[in-house]
Amino acid sequence: MNKTTTYPIPRTESETVEFKSSFQDEVIVSLVAFANAKGGSVYVGVGDTGEIKGVSLGKETVQNWINEIKIKTRPSLIPDAEIIEEQDKTIVLLKIQEYPIKPVSIKGKCYRRVGNSNHLMGVEEIANEHLKTINGSWDFYPDPHHSLEDISLEKVSRFIHRIEQRTENKVPYTPVEFLTKMEMLREGKLTFGAYLLFVTDYCLVSDVQVGRFKSNITIIDSISLNTDLFSEVDEIIAFIKKHLMVEYIITGEPQRTERFDYPLDAIREIVINMIVHRDYRDSSSSVIKIFDNRIEFYNPGKLFGGITIEDLLTGNYSSKSRNKLIAKAFKEVGLIERYGSGIHRVQEICRDYGVVAPVFEEFSGGFRVVLFNEKQNIQKDDTINGGLSGGLSGGLSGGLNGEDRFLLSLVEKNPGIQLKEILSVVENKSQRTLERQIAQLVERKLIERRGSRKTGGYWKVGSEA
């Protein structure tokens, strides 16, 4: 411990600074939160607003505090301590670095520093911190409920063959030897990832529901999938493709060119990413809903590794995989080209295909992608009742997101449409949220309201009544 007569005490609390008037368990909580984040300092003897209050110290006071911190934390924390003299009062500075083994706890509870406060970590956060610490992921862990008898070695052989075709090299291992080499078998025990990749028959964990909807509540076709992950990708894409509209383009060649109303490459990229990055520890199902004008892809589990939607859209993040073993397996057979490039590829594909940008959002405890079939440029057609095969000019739709474009196109194709009618075709949207979006379109002079409050509706600006 060092004693100094002057020391620059911060004026406010922050992500790495905490003030405490006296030593108590809350001091230890802050040290734990700092250890689970980027490290930080606790100034004991300073009030919440930064006023210098000071503390009284005996000969062994600080050492007793350090011992108490060590005893009450797991793994044990031992902070650096300094005694500061400020305004003729004594302040104790306790500093802790980011701890390499996470999470650290106090009395069985784990905290993490978020902004200038301490956040109690949930079960999922604790598990993720532990997995990051050991540089592993959930799917690498042994599955206590399944063994080699629960997977198909024939499926493993087909997987090996796909690798051989891609690399043009012979894999000199039996299926079991190969699983061990890939760490899908660890000390003779089947991992969670291997079970999901090669399950023989029914798999409750990999549940995917896919439906073709004529309205929000009317399903005209559906499938329920509970099989291995590779098969699920193929079956999902086949089902979606069955329900896509096709237009034929005359090119002057003897045969016509087929064009689906959605870009198949984008669908494939989204499906592969949802299967690979899904949080399989969540009991919810993955759900895909195909409507006339959009396809919604929903996965349980929010974005992994602290990534935000803004990070995704700007590309300002380093790729982190929730399921490293599964991601590696898909990469081995060429289904993933480059880690972390999926969102960017989907955006590029949609742009090149001439459809509006997809929407990416965290939704209902998970992650959702909405793909639209609305074209970027205006095309004259007879589509009615909310169809989106027509489009919007760049001048009108510039700066609009996918949902705004959807609303604008809906109004354009259904002049005089009322709020209740819009609500009937827009899923998972409160009336208040929808009214706010419509008001923004009105303010931008893209649509306008005409008629009385009871019988009036919305028109595209400049359109004839």
C-alpha cells in the first residue's frame, strides 16, 4: 500500500469507477462486477455524488478488508489497495483488473459492470462467460443424455464424403476416428454438437416450424422438422421454394429464364445462419412464416457476444460463434464461406436482385430476419390487397427501412386503406407503434390521410382518389 498526499480522484462514477461511503458488501459487489468486465476502481470514503467523506482506519483495517474480499469471492479476488489523503481525510482506493477466469461471484451471485452500475447476471450470461473463458462453446461439451448409438454413422460417412468432394482429398479415417479427430467425440463421449449434426431419428432440440400463411391466422401448408441440422437446411429450403412465385423472363434465347420473387441465395444464407447460430439451449422452436409479401425467420436466442443490431448492419464487430463446433462442420463442407459475413451477403444479394433491404431485429427474446419480395423500382401491375410485387422509386423510398417500405407499398396498392385494415395484415405490431410509423410517413409527405376520422383512410401523396 502506498500513501500519497495528492491524488486525482475522479469527479463522477463511470464504467470503471465506483464511489462508496464505507466498506460493506456493496464494495465487494462492485469489485466482482469490475472483474467480470474491464476492471475498475472503488473509492471507499467518497459519497455517490463525489463528495469526500473519508473513513477511519485502524492498523489492520485495510488488510482485514482484503481478507474479507478474498473469502467472499469465488474465484478469490485480491485487489490492490492504496491509501489517499484528500482534503485532510483518508480515502482507500481498491483496484481490480479484469479477471481471466469468469465469472467471479460473491455469495453465489455474479455481477457485471454496465455503464456506471452493477448488473446481476442471469443464468445464460453466466454460462456464456464461462464458455468464453475456456475458449469453448456449448456444442463442444459432452451430451450426458446421448451416445454413439443415437447418431447415424452413415450420416457421418456422407459428411466425410462431402468434405472429400470439396477438398479433392481422401479422408483416411473411419467415421468414429473422424469424430474424435474433429473433437465431436471427446474422451469417447458424444458432444451436443455431434448429436445435433448426425442424430439418427427424432431430435426434440432441433425443432423447426415452417408454415405458409394466407393471413396472420390462416395456414395453408406447414412442416415440422426434428432431424439432423444438415437435413433441416435442405428440407426448409425445399419447402420455401415450393411456395415461391415464379416469373418467366424472355431473353431471346430458345428457353425462358425463371426468376423467383425472392432471391434463393439470400434465403439459403439466412436458413444456414439460423441453423448454425441458434441457441439450442432455449426450449423454443425456430419458426419460419411465409406470407404473400414477406418471409419471417425467427430464432430463439438473442445476438451472441454483445453484438448489437447496429454492429451487424455496419459490420463493426468481430465474428463470435455461439456454436463453434456446428459452425466448423458447416464450413468444412462449404456451406459457410467466411465466418461473420452472412448478414453482409444477404444485404448484397437483395440489392443485386432488386428487392428492398431485409429487416434484422431482436424480437421476443430472439432474433428475426424479414425478407421482402417488393422490388426497388416501380413496376405497373394489377396486384391488390397488399401485394408487394410492385416497388417504390429510389427518390420516395430513400432512407426508409423495410417495414416503412412495406407500409408505403400497402397504401399505394390499396388507396383509402384504413388503420384497422393495415393492422390486420401487419403482424406483431401494436396499434400505437403502427400509428407512429404512419405519422412519420405522413410527415415525410409520402402518404396522406383523406376523409373523416371514422370513414377516411390513407393515400399515397399525389394519387387520385
